[in-house]
Amino acid sequence: MAKNVTIKDIAREAGVSIALVSFVMNNRVEANGKQKYRVSEATKNRILDVAARMNYRPNSAARMLRQGRTRVIGVILSDLGNIFYGTIAKEMEKVITQKGYTVLFGSTEEDPERFGRLVQSFLEKDVEGFIVVPCVGCGKYMNRLMESGRPFITIDRYNPDYDVPAVLIDNVKAMNSLADALRQQGVRKMGLLSYAMRTSAMMGREQGFREVAGPDAPIYQLGFQTIQEDAAKAADDIVARGLDGMVCASNEASVALIRALIARGKRIQEDIRIAGFDYSNIYDIFTPRITHVLQPLPLIARESTNYLFRLIGLKDKGEDIGQEKDKIFLDATLI
């Protein structure tokens, strides 16, 4: 294997100092925009010609470490296998790479200890900033993030105990629109299929449902690891109660409930109307098509990554990013 060419090799070949080659190759300038050392055009061109002839490839990783930068962002989501988080991850990667950074992704599966391991691993890799979806019980690891001094932002949900920057959906408003849509479709007895985990997103959706359906409307809760089993139990009670409409708090919940109801002989959109949070391609096979709300996933990705890069820029200027605590609320669209 051919030996990697270094700036020392270029300096020897060009007959100049290593320092001079380094400044030419790295385009070193002072804060006022002027070069630290005066280099004639002839000398600079000779160095660049030698570098090209010797097929020099700069070690960008080493250069960034010398500058105290890694240009890496850590993103910790809930479930990368879910189309919701998978789409957000894809859109985030576009923005992050366009800015000359790379991204590390991790999935917590709603496990706070796994969240903590990812935080620690990313800190050890010296990422410059974090975008995270906090899970229930991850408080001490959120503290670890705050103590690290790294810029970070939460998405999808927030914990009121931690006043940090966040990009969120107005879940109450979105669920109002879903439940009201079922009312307008003639549903009289409706319920909600939610989740047992007490995240801000789920509690907001339950609040929005209650505001339309009333305090006595049933709410069923799924375990993150027992979605199919819990949906089957909910379906038994839904049939027994004679409910004619169900709102589901996620696309996975919608799919699980539809399967369970069909297994019990129910005709979807005839015997019982469904409305769901987020899109699933099975919505399109029913007539009428299943009503749902679409969260603006590309916008969530852009807003959160741009917000994070603004925090990184403020930190680079020596400003106190601990004072940055804005919450950005975005609207979902009723389909």
C-alpha cells in the first residue's frame, strides 16, 4: 500500500518549511481576514503544485480535532423503525450534511437506560450538539446533557421539569380536530386508543380528545412493548360498549386496532369509524378513506436542526446558551 503523503513530504519536496505548507494548505487567516504570514503567489502555487503531483489528501478528521471541532451531531429518537421517526431522521440528515456535518443516530425504544447509554456514548464521541426525544424516566440523563454544556434541543415531546429548547406539535389542537371530524361524520359514541407512557405528547392528545368527546368517553392505553395484545383487549371492550368511532393516538395504534376489530367481524368505516394520528398506507384501502392528521415532519426536522445550529453558533461566540429556552409549536394538518 502506498505511503500517505504528509505536509512534511510536501515541504521537503517544495524546499519550504512545514509551517508554511500547513498555512497554505489550511488557508490560515487572522480574524481580520489577512494571512498570518506573507506568502508570495509563486511560493503558494509551487506548494499547491507539489501537493497535487504527490496526490496529497488532507486528514480532515485530524484538522478538526486540532481546531477543537468534530462537526458531528447526535440525534436520539424513540423508534427509528416507526415511519414517523424514520422520516424525521431522513430529513434531519439532509439538513445536517448540507451544513458540512455528519450525524449519529440512536433509538431508545422508550428505555431510559438505553437513552442514558446513547447520551454517554455520543458525549464520548465529542458530538457538538444533540437533538433528542426524551423518554419517560430519563430525567437524570437529561441533567447529564444539561451539565455537559453541549447545545441540545428536544423534539416531539418535552418534560416540564426541564425548561429547554423544543420543537413540538400542538397536540391538543390536532386531537380536537380529529375527534371533531368523527363527530361531523355522524359518530355518537367514540373512544381513544392512547399509550400508557405519560409523555407530554400523549397527555396533550388525551386532553384534546376529552375536550371534544367529554369526560366519560373511554380512553384505552397501550404498552409500548404490548401494542397488539393491548389493542385486542381494547377491541373486546369497544365491541361490548357498542362504540361507533375510535380515535387512535398514533399510526401504529391505528393499524393494531384495525386488525383487532376486523378479527372480531367489524367492518371498518361502516360499523365503526376510525381517525388516526399520522399516516399509514392502509388508510387508503378503506372507503371512505380513514381521516387522519399529518404532522409536518420535514418542517420539524428543519426547525429543530436550524435551531440547534443557531445554538452552536451562539456557543462559538461565547454566549450563554443556557438562556435559550424557546418552544416552537407547529400545527398538524387534518386530512
